[in-house]
Amino acid sequence: MTIAPARTARPVAFGAHWVEDWAPLGRCAKSDPDALFVQGAAQQTAKAVCQGCPVIAECLADALDNRTEFGVWGGMTERERRALLKRRPNILSWASLFAQARAAQGEQGEHGAVSA
């Protein structure tokens, strides 16, 4: 019996597109979730899972916007996220900030380098 409605799989978005339903696309989606909720030196191993993840920015933005306290999210530990939030308290939406940066980067790539 299915409790949740079946979702159609979305392809990984590249370029200037922001992925709203990012969790199933993460490199960690099929791994043991407890591996990302570790302490001490084991956090470096957990962070390595995030290397090359196609939705690392979406994951990090979600953790920052929701003030997620525990675990490695978007390649950052809880301590690293707290420090970033403390340094940048004026950011109201990390998802919007990252999406805008991705879109700008995509536009730059489409039109060539912008000269100063």
C-alpha cells in the first residue's frame, strides 16, 4: 500500500535551474541517513558524501533557511552553518540567494565572460 502519492522522477537540473524537490536527487538519497548525523572527525567523512552532489546548494539552502541544527547538510556541519548564519544574519532566504547566484552564473556562461 502506498501512503504518499507517487512522484514522477525529475531529471537533475543543471545550469541556471533551481531544483525544488531536491532530496531524492542527492548523493546521500540511497545511503544510510545516520551516516550524516555523526560527531567529531566522522563529520569530515560525512561531508565527503556531498562532494560532487548535483543538489548541494539546494540542500544547504534548505538547512540554512530552516535553521536545521543537526547533521551534515549541503556539505556543511552544524557548527559551520551556525557560523555562516551568524556572519550573515541579514539573509532572509538562502534558497533565493543561491538560486539568483546560479541564474547569474548560467547567464554569464551563456553570454561569455563579463568584462570589468
